[in-house]
Amino acid sequence: MRQEVRLPQGAIRYRDEGTGKPLLFIHGLGVNGELWRKVVPRLSKDFRCIVPDWPLGSHSLPMAEEMDFSLPGLGRLAVDFMDALDLDAATLVGNDGGGAIAQMVASEWPERVTRMVLNSSELYELAPPPRFKPLKLAAAVPGSLWVSGQLLRFRPVQRAAGFGVSLKHGLPDRETMDSYVSPGRSAAGVRRDARKYLRGMDPRHTLETAERLRAFDKPVLLLWGDDDRLFPLDYARRFAAGLPNARLELIRDARTFAPEDQPEALADAIGSFAREPAAATA
């Protein structure tokens, strides 16, 4: 069952399952907390899994008009969310653009991060990756996101719009896909939020964040789909090499959305990492 918390930026709906050390999940553009629906059941036996619907185009509650959707603004949103739940610190688990948000929190508020998992995430100048730069440009055209929302009713369009390249084993079930694509079709406020997020994307922020993270000495695990078409593996290797306490592991037979392609392998890797003593991870 979803819960709801009100922040200065607006209301966030989330799920909170399990007990133990907290894991805070951060998804990216065009999906919501349902992305983690097959991962969390394996982890909530040992961890507290907190799964928000972040306001990135598939959320049900539009945010305040004045919200800052730049990467620093989204990092602030994540910290404010943690404050509202009385979370002093958590392991951040980010996918796609959610990984960039996790990096921002770790670089600006390192005391709030126990450790960090980046699963096929935006890095360096890949914010957004080249395939999605036209979408950023289209967001400047009035009405474009409404038209996109109508077209995304159809599964062939869903595959062509980016879900196809992000997934190796086909689209999720229709109910899950509808939870991803219907909010932007039905709510002008959600489209406004998505437009602001897209227009605010700037690789300057991820490049600056990567530089600041060179001083972040807490454990970091990069989990990359071995067939990722959006975020080349060389970027992940370079990123891991630039941090004091990071390593890279592959998720076999997966692309960007490993939570959909290989949820069990992803959950097992996250759980093993989160259980490691800090000294052993260093």
C-alpha cells in the first residue's frame, strides 16, 4: 500500500516494506516505483525498502509549480524526503536518471549516504544519453508531451519510444506499463513536471558531481547490464576507477532496466553489497 508524505516541493507517494537497514530506491524518467516491484520482495526480508514515485513523468501527484527540477533541486528533494521519514542515512539505489540523483546526494550530503548502488545510470556527459536528447529538445515544443502521451497507449510505440532499447526481454505486463505511461496522458501537471525535468537536464551537473565524488570514500557498487545500449560499460569502468572505494559488477543478460530483465540477480547483488562490513568493502 502506498503512503504519502508532504514536502515543500509537493507530495510524494511511496511504499515502505520490511525492517532493518534502509535502502532508498531512486528510479529515472518515464517509470515509477513499480520498476522495483520484483526486486523489493527479495530484499525486504532483511532490509527496510523505501520506494518512492519520484516526479519524473510517471507520478500521480503533480508537484508545486515552483519546484526546482534541476539535478541539484532533485537531490534536495531526496534529502527532504529522507528528513520527512526521519532517515539519518540510507543506502541509495539508483537506476538510469535516478543514479544521477543518488550521485548528487552523495556528493552534496555524504553524511546521508551509507553506501551507494548505481544500476546502469547516467554518468558524466550521458545526461541524458544521446538517444534521448531529441526528447529533451521536444520538451520545448508546446503540446509535444501530450501528443506523446496519446501515442504511448500502444505497445509498438512504447517499444519504439525507448522502453525497447532499455529492456532486453520485452515490455512489462500491460498494468505496469499503464502505470508508467498513463499519468502523463491524463494530468497536465505531470506533463509540466516532466517537461521541466527534461529541459533542466544538463551534463554539467553530472560532470561536476563525478569530480566531487572523487572524495567520497564510502562503498559504491556499479551494477551494469552487460548488454546496456544507453550507458556504455566503458563509462562505468571510468567512473569506478575514479572513486576511492568503488567496484563494478555485471548483470548478465540485461540492459538498462535490469530490475525488469534480471530482478533476482540484481536483488542478490544489492543485498550482498548492503550486508558487507564497511571495512571489507574498502
